[in-house]
Amino acid sequence: MLLRHIPFLKAVLWYAVTAFGGPQGHIGMMVKTFVQKRKDVTEEELLEYNAFCQMLPGPSSTQTVMLIAMKRGGISLALLTLLLWVFPAAFIMGAFSFLIYYINARDIQTNLFMYIQPMSVGFIAFAAARMMRASVKHFATAAIMIGALLVTVFVRTPWVFPIVLLLAGSISNFSNNRIPDTKDKPKPVRWINIWLFVVVFLVAGILSEAARAHKWNHGIAFNLFENFYRFGTIVFGGGQALLPMMLYQFVNRPLQMQKTPLLSSVALLTGYGVVQAVPGPVFSVCSFVGGMIMSPYGTFWQIAGCLIATIAVFLPSTLLLFFLFPLYQNLRQHVIIYRALEGINAAVVGIIWASGIVLFQMMQPFELINLVVVAITFALLYFTKIPSPFIVIGWLLMGWAMNY
């Protein structure tokens, strides 16, 4: 059974090493790779998966690609996909925790990767344009899309995503002439996943407090797991929302308690800057932070810190996904959920458009070349069949050439 999934896993690995731009940029590459090229899912299914993951805590692009794998081969393929998707970025960021004193992160961002951010905006625009054709079909859905766009642009908080999606679903329920036309067989709900989620949360908290109270040797490893497991449980809005949490937990809170910070603010911001130039999930910055925090204890514990932080931050969202998605599939056959999907899908398109606008605004000062890169990327994706990894490689080579 694994052999027949090898082409899919190879596509996931290519996606993992070329997916820049955070969760918003990733959706464009998903459309190109898993919808247009491989046809693993339809655009409607990808929109639905993405909307569902936006309402869960954790890394939405990671959860979305796992759902694509679940459709193909169940939980086992989803777990293998998770490993392939996370490993390249986590390895790179873990390595940076060793090399940070020898590498100028600012040069890496501004030179080789100088065109990656506008390229990511081009991917976002491509995804929004493609999905708009499938999800915005009349005045009501167009109004929902525009409303979601405006709210997301002007209200900068991670909580805006679930709130906008819930409002959009409620609005689309005012249409009373759409009912589900099929009845799928109920999906089994795996209760073991929610029990594991709760048990790990409680045990991690107990062990972390015991390690602190009794001053265990290397007890900080237990504290590290509990911290990142908690982050993965409560963070909405992607990797960007992780920064203030880590800043408080590892820098500001120790200072308030008149202790030495576990991590300097300079190191944290450097790691967060570097991860913007690394393909894959933004959550991989946790590999860097875990390694830096454990670096005073030697190489073995620094590697352990990278692994502990990475596993802990991705574990809760994975368990919640495996529990809640079958439950959602059963509920979506009810009329209220079915009607809500039309508005939710339109709102997701608006959120994707807004993400492109916000990302472009962050590229200060304004330079015409960035707009040109966005336009060329969009045109290549929309009007040609050039694989997205080659487009990424092309802009990397262009950035490298501009420095010589």
C-alpha cells in the first residue's frame, strides 16, 4: 500500500522544500501541486479543508496538507506526510541554533531570498483567483468575500479568522433552498485522540511543575515540552502568533521574576527572521528556539531541545485534527452546516486576498520591482504549466545573481 503512495509522498517532499511565504503562500502551491497537477483533491475540497483548519489551533497549512493525505490513505499516510512536510524546515532551523553565531541572518534574508516575499504574494493572488471562480458565484458570496477581505486587512488579530468564518457561515444560512443531495456513510469518530490530547496536556503540566519545584537535573526539558505543547494548543493565526507567546514565556516572564531569560530577545527575533526565508511551516521556528534554550547544556541536549520543541508544538493540533475532522464530516451533512459552507468558502477566499495585501504592505519601503515580481509570478502560475518548484528556484537564482 505504501508503494502506491510514493508519487504522492515525493510531491509532498518537493512541496516541503519549495513552499515559501507562510500558510497564505502555501495555499497557492497546494492548488498548483495537489489540485491542478496531481488532482488529489478538487478546489472545493481544498477550500473546505482550509476553512476547517482555520478554525482549529495550530499550523493551518500543516493540517490542510495532512487532510489531503488522509483522503488518499488515511491516518498512517497523514502522519508520514506530516513528517516529510515538517522535517526539512525543522532540520534547517535546528541547524541554525548551532550556526547562529557564524551566519548573518540579515544577509540571508536580504540577498538570496530578496524576491521570495513578493513571489509569495504572487502565489497568494493565484490561489485566491482560482478559488474565487469556484466559490464566488453570486452577489451574496461576493459580498461575504469583500467583507472578509476588509475585516482581515484592518483588524490585525489572530482571532479574526474563526470569528469571520463563523459570521460568514451564519449569514449564508439565510438561504433556505439548499439542502444536501447525498448522504455519506457516517465516519467513525476516534475518541482515543481527544483522550490522548487531554492526558498529554495534564501529564506535561504535572511533570513540568514537579521538575521546577524539585529542581530536577535537566528538568528544563520537561518545562520546554509543556510550554510548546501549550502553544500548539492555544495559538490561532499561524506561526506569526507564536512570536508574542515565546517572547513573554522565555524573555519577559523570567525578567519579571528577576531571573535570567532563557532566550535573548535578539536571538528570538533573529530566529523569527530566518524562518521567513525557510520553506515549510513557520512553526519550525520552535526547533530553533528549543535548541537555543538547551544549548548551555551541551550538544546532546541542544539536539534534544530541537526535537522536544518540534514534537510538542505539532502534537496537539495533530490529535485535535484526527478527532474533530471525522466529527465535522458527520455534522456537515446537516442542513445548517451544509448551507454554512458556501459562506465560509467565500470568506476564505477573502481572507486569502487580504493576506496577500497585508504581506505586500509589509514590504517597506515600496519598490516597483516587488510589484513586477508579483505580476510575473501570478502570470506564470495562472497562464502556464511551469511547476511551482521551478518558479521558486528561478527567483532564488535571480536573487543570487543580483548580488554579483
